[in-house]
Amino acid sequence: MPNPKRRHSKARTSKRRAHDALSATGLSECPNCHERKLPHRVCAKCGHYKGREVLETKEA
Amino acid sequence: MTLSGTDSGGLAPHVSERFAMRHRNAGYKLGRNTSHRRALLRNLVTSILLEDRVVTTVTKAKAARPHVEKLITLGKRGDVHARRQALAYLLTDDAVKRLFETVAPRYGDRQGGYLRIVRTGFQKGDGAEKAFIELLGAEKLLDEKRSKRAEARQKRREEMEKAMAEQTPAEGESEK
């Protein structure tokens, strides 16, 4: 069976992972309630989209 | 006109494209076999025409849209043959009636683009993106429908609270 010849150093591991970082989600601001929301989607906080469209009024 | 499952349905192909192969025109399979997919889409389209707005996944909304558009075109034609063609696809007579009498007349001078898909969030469980698909020009009707539903809910809640208030002291006595 083939086996590793040398120990895999921590430096090697972290160098490999140097490019694995996650990037932040691009968020936009809801023009109605100024909460951060995903672009092109209904605001989860206030249910507004494109000016009108009060969809779900989650808070009674 | 065909309303089959995966056909992406270019209506009048441009002359130079007339003999082009159908590469990259696959459409949506939705993880179902043909009959299952056809049934699903017929159900969805019927519901959209009856209710004006349907909450579903983005992919299903996108798959249903061309079918609804084609039916509205039939509705605008308005003759007996168009009616029979619609009847062959839609599942209920009510949906056909609503299509020809209420929905289609709304779009007299509009050439397609009768529907709006708005992304609303993500589904619990499988994380699928949810959206609603609605007919343009139905906003007022939908607002009315929603306020009516909210009223009914409020009424029911009040009745429930009343019933609970009456029940609690009675239960207290029986425990003694």
C-alpha cells in the first residue's frame, strides 16, 4: 500500500487553506424599514418590495 | 399549440433559427417524470388562474409561467376552439370561465408578461427558495382578500379566547 513519505506540516495545511475563505453576503438596505436585506427579494422584516407589496405582516 | 412538460416553446422562430437544433432548450424537469410534471403544472396553473397569487418555489413558478401566458393568449382569442383548448389543459371548468371572463380581458393591449414572480425567502427543511407568482393587475383584489382573511382570523381568535375564558373556571371546579 502507498503511504505518505513525510509528515504534512501545519504550514502546508494553512497555505492550502489560504484561499478557502468565505466571502460576505452582498446585502442591500430595505428602503422602507432600513433593515439589511437580500437584493431582489422581499424584505423579511417588513414584507415590502418595490415600494408597495406588503406581503406578510409577520408582526401583528 | 402544445402545453407539454419540458417544451420551452418558441412561438414563431426567426427564419435563420428555423432549422436550428434545440440545444440548450431543455426547460424544467422538476425531478419528476413526464406525467407527474404535467399534472403538477396543470394543478399549479389552474390555481394561479383561480387565485391570482400562488406561493411556491422559484423554479416551479418559472416553469409554470409560460403555460399561464399561453393560456391567457387563448383567453384573449376568446373563440370556442380556444375555450376547448384551455379546457383540455386546465383541471376545472371554473378556471376556464375565470380565464376567459375575468383574467384575459385585463390584458387587452399587453403582449405577454402577464405574471410577476417575487422571491420571498427560503424554505425550512430543504432550503429551496420560495416565491410567489401573481397575475399583474390583481394587486387590489389580493389586498382585499388578505384584509378579509385577517378579519376572519381576528374574529376566530376572539371567539377562541372567549371560549377558553369560559372553560377555565369550570375545569377549576371539577378539579376540586
